Amino acid sequence: MYDWNRQRPSSMPYHRYRPAHERVEVPLTERAWPSRRIAAVPLWVPVDLRDGNQALAEPMDPARKRRMFDLLIRMGFKEIEVGYPSASQTDFDFVRDLAAPGAVPDDVSVVVFTPARHDLIERTFESIAGMSRVVVHLYTATAPTWRDVVLGHDRPALHALIRNAAEHVARLAGDRDVRFQFSPEVFNLTEPDYALEICNDLTALWDASPDRPVIHNLPATVEVATPNVYADQIEYMHRHLDRRDAVILSVHPHNDRGTGVACAELAVLAGAQRVEGCLFGNGERTGNVDLVTLALNLHSQGVDPMIDLSDIDEVRRVVEHCNRLPVPDRHPYAGDLVYTAFSGTHQDAINKGLAHHAKRAAELGVPPERAPWEVPYLPIDPADVGRGYQAVIRVNSQSGKGGIAYLLNTRYGLELPRRLQIDFSSVVQRATDGSGEEATAEQLWELFHATYLAPGEGGALSEWSTVETGPGAHEFTGTLRSGRRLHGTGNGPLSALTAALAADGIDVDILHYAEHALDPGRGSRAIAYVEARVNGATLWGAAEDTSILTASVHALLAAVNRAIAPQ
């Protein structure tokens, strides 16, 4: 122990665990992957509808599944794992829905997942009756602990079981437009020679050819080693697989050690051609690899990601709705705060970088969004993903350093949504710019009230009401001060109000809604916050009331009034 390192032994029972080099065999001795560069993207295969869905506390209902599928199609994915049809009636029915004419674009392949059991394989083929461009994904765990503890088979017996299941898959497929995929589950803890033996056997059994390749998918089901070990395992398979031009080498990294992205990137360097993962990394335990991060990492290196992430907030909104899980504020590319600087030194460097970027674009005679990007602290231009850079003002208080949101929360009880914090910071910036003075909590409240609450307090409506006309059906009626009547229906009061406004020529899309109590006890005041896109402009509104319904209506009207009022 060096004098400069004064750490001491912990009480953690680390002796219970075997190091990775004792558990994972890596026969590769001469590595080519460290000197390679990724110049083209692999085939991205989202598994949100299968692996991601089974990891949800509340799995997606059919409507959420369809919304996720439609998002994946719009983003440009060409191979999508759509479900585990033998696992539930919901998954089976969803796959059957996709069998309807026109439900799946002609250039998109769907993947269905099945264990190596005859009855479940047969149920899987029932689900894809009448479908074309289908991949049947067969899987079995092959690692020693799983063989011994879970399956109770030695190596020859498990190989025979897998081969028998693969033969059944081939018989059921016949001459249909079906391709085959095999996953030796827990590949990264399986003896490499055994995984290779099984994969090569199935390549021959399924008579793989370059025009009808098989997919061998090699999952890091439970991360146990550093990413370089996985890369060595993938390169070993890449070098030794039979009929290599008839095999698509795929990987499916999980994130137990927090290095799923690194595992995927190194695996591609090592020969992988296909990557399975989830948008934003949802998945069992610690998650599947994050496809958004992988794609935008390549974008940041000048490689076309081959999927559309130009409106990252819309992608995030759909995924959050379908998964009912938030995307973290510090997600590398989609988080609310990743294009926001709180530090004064960061703000100064970024502002100087943006000014230099604009100047360089002018010198090159190109728009700023087309000029080479070199701005401190921002690895990509936020505009590439439909975002913008924000500098959040720091505000002094007697209790020490704190932000605008901190002062409004401690003094007035406001719990501002993250994007509203960012939006309001620019309002404060404009109000205080040039004075050199810091805003007090009272001044911040007055500015917040004038910006977000006051536009909804004048009362654009002389009267209004909303009623529930049936399960999930609401009707909104009201009269504008001008005397015009509003009427609309929707699946909630705000949805009905937006329909009424649309009928009056105002296009409104609610992007975010939040509410909370301002005082304790029944009958207390509440505040609602609404972010809405109004006739193409995105603005926030807020309102207070003892009725949360009234507050939500007035908050939406505040956003609308801000958009349509003369500036």
C-alpha cells in the first residue's frame, strides 16, 4: 500500500465470488479487434416488445405494444423482435394482429422468440401463420451452472435437446419465408468450444447459405467480466464459425456490470454484425444494452446511425408512456439535463464554443447545422436530436448555493418539472441579463407568475364544464369571452379540451403534464403544469386552484394564451 493510498479493507464478503478469469475461458491469443474502427453500423434489432416487455412490472397492453411497434417502424428499424407468443395470450394475439395485410411494412422482418420445447415451438408457429419475412428465434441456456442446476443435462444431452428442437423448427417452417436464429443463452459463461460446436451443427442442419443466412446470437446474459473478455469471445466465434458468409453474428449484451454499451461496441469491433437491445436500455435486472446510446455514439463519430433520432424527445415520450418508466435526467443523449450547464465555467466555455461555431459556419458559407462540430462539453450538436443548449442560472441564497428551482421550491413549494426549470431559466436570463445582479426568491416568483400563471388567469372562458359520458370518454363544453362556443370529446378532460380548441382552429398537443399539492390537508391549493405545442410553438403554462381539474384546464389555457397572444 502506497502512502498516498490510505484506503483500508472493507467488511464486504468479496471472498464468496470467483474472478472472471476462473469462470470464463478465452482461447483467443492474437487479437485483431483492438486495432479496428467501426466504420458502419450493425443491424440494430430492438427487443423492447419481448425482452424489454417481460422486464416491466406492468407489461404493455395491446395499445401500448402497438404504439411502441409503430415508433420502431417510424425510426427505421428493419428487424424487430415482436414477442414471445407461447408465453401469454397477449403476446400471441399481438403477433396475430401483425399478420393482418399491411400491418408490417414489406421491408421489415419480425422476430418471434421460443424456448426449445416442441409444444411451445408449435404455438409459436401458430402465431405467425400467414406472415412473411419472419425470423424464429430458438434459445436454450448452455452455461455449466444452468446445465447443472436448472436443466439437469450434461453437454451431450443438452446438445441433443437443442438439435431435436431445431429439427422441429425446420419441419414446421417447410418452404415458408422463415429464417432461423439460435441463442446459446449465457454464451459468455459457456465453454467456447461447446458454443461453437452447437452453432456449427445448427448452421449445417438449417442449411445456411448467403441468401438465407442463419443468425447466431451470443448473449452476455449476465455480465461477469470486463468488455474486452466478451470481445475476445466474439472474435473467437467470428474466426471459427462454419459457413461464415452464411451466418449473421449477433450479440445481446446485458448491463449487470454497467458496461453493456462497451460490450456491444467491442463486440462489433470483434466481428459482430447485429446488435439486440432496447431503446434507453430497459430490460430484466439492470437492463439490455441501450440502442439509442449506441446509435448516437456512432453518430458522434461521423457514422450514419441508420435510424431516425432527430426528435429524441418524441422517442422518449413514447417509450416512457409504453414502459411506464422514466428516462433518467442524465441519460447520455435523451436526458432532460444533458444539454444543460449549471457550472459557470462550463457555461462560459460552451458559449464561446457556440460563438466560434457560428463564425466558422459563416466563413465556410454553410448553415450552422451543417458545419463541423467542435464545441466544448457538447459531444454532439443538440439540434441534431431536436434539442437546444441551455445555461441554467445559479442563484445565491442565505442557505448557500442553489438554483432557481431550489428557491422556488423552498419558498413557494413549487416542484417544477425538469424541462420547465430549463425553460424558466432562459426567462430569468433575459430578465437579469446585463444587470449583474442575482434574483431574489420574491423576484423569481413574480417573474414565474407573470410568465406562466397570469396568461391563464384572465379567463379566456366565461364558463365551461366537463363530464364523463362513458368509460374513458369525456366531453368538454365552454364559451369564450368573445361569445364563441367550444365543444370537444376525448379520453380525458384535457384531451376533450384540446379537441374543442382544435375545432376552433387552435392545434394543441399536450407534451407533458404534472401536478402537486401546495398545502397540506383536504381542500388545499394545488398547482398544475402543462407543456403544450400550440400551432407549432412549444410553451408552458401553470395554474393554481383548490380543484386540480380547474388548475389543469387553466394551465393549458395559459400555455395556449401565451402562444396566440401578441408578443
